[in-house]
Amino acid sequence: MTDINDPVHHVFEQRERAESFGSIAADYDRYRPTYPDELIVDIAARGEDVLDVGCGTGKASRLMAGRGLHVLGVEIDPAMAEVARGHGLDVEVGSFESWDDAGRRFDIVTSAQAWHWVDPVAGARKAATVLRPGGSIVLFWNVTSFASDADERVSAVYREHAPQLSEQQHGGVRGRIDLYGGSLADAGFGDLEQREYPWQRAYPRDEFTAMISTHSDVHLLPDDTRAALLAGVGAMIDDELGGTITVEYETHTLFARLP
């Protein structure tokens, strides 16, 4: 059975973080990373009608729509939903747990970088009700590391300016995926499979600092702390890395299917 008392599960209770992106929706849309083509192909192999939970500004929804899938987004933040609609996506505003499906059913439920804002038990049960028999759920997160010795250099800046933040997310995401697998199994899902999709991107200094400023933990820092952190990261990239930092991404993914 799923241990819902595990602290990993209580991220979903921090609704102020989940709903903090609206004020930076344009920056989120511009700077947040994309997702690898191989993952989108694997999702498309599972059906045509997609419900994208926590679709944000539509970073993943647009990729799936570009593959010819029919995508409906559900997003709790109205400003984020409005940006997604500006990209031609259909989005309904609300939390997934209380969202009215109006009897609609889907081949796939996806959630890109957002399932940790959903109650894992209620969310798994809701996903099971909105999927057709044999339907799939696909949950995924981008996890970052850095080329060469930049990991330690970035960590040093965080320790100096914002030691309360954890800039390395590998353990947290892997722990979430293991626990969400338990929630899905309890809700009747089977064929659970974890996959990792590696890819990379080089960021100029300003683009990288703009990207990390859209992370909820950074965005919610006091203004002076956030400014010092971003300035410190930018100076490190200029002085020690020649103005560019290469991010080694792994998109950690959990697939599951209803009988």
C-alpha cells in the first residue's frame, strides 16, 4: 500500500507553490525546458485522446498536439491556462482532483512536471475513472545535472546564497516515482514501467538564470535573496564557465496502464 504519510507526498499540500506561477507565466513559457521527442513518440503510441494534468502554459501539450494527438489541458492557475490557450490549446481551469470530467473519457492521462502538486491517492483514482479500459497514465519530470564539474560550482552558489534550497532533484524525483507507482497500483493500474530519457542543452548565462528563476522555490524566495542567488549563478557562469552552462537532462518517466 502507498504510504501517504511519507513527506514526499506532502508537496501537493503546498498549493501556494503550485499557484505561484501565474505572475511569471510568460517567463515560464519562454524559459522552461522542453521534453525529448522520443518520449512524445512513446506517449503517442498509446492512443489519441490525451488529458494533460497541470498543463501549465502547454509545454508538453503542444508537443503532443504536434504529433496529431487530441489534447485537453487541466490547469489550476488561470494565467498559465491563458498562455496555453494563446498557443491554440483547449484548457479548463481547476484542480484535477475536483475537475468535472462531464463523462468524457481519454486514452491517456499525462502530467509533465506537475503530478507532485496532485494528491497522489485521489489523483490516481481520478485518473482511473477518466481513462478508457486499457488506457495509460504517463507522469514525467526533467531532472538536471551539469557537464564537467559545474555541479559543484552551482551547488556552491546555492549554499552561499540560498542554502535552504535543494538544487539537486535526482533523489526526490526517483522517490516520488516509486511512491506514485504504489498509488497507481492501489487504484488498479498495472504494467508499471520507469524509463529515463537523456538529452542536453547549452544555456547562455542570462537564459539559464531566467530559467531557474521560474522554479517555484526560487520564485518564492525574498526578493533580495533571489536577486543575490541569480547574480551569483550568473557571475559563476561568466567567470568560471565562459558564459555558457550545459545542462544534462534526464526526463524520468512512469508509465502505467489500466486493465
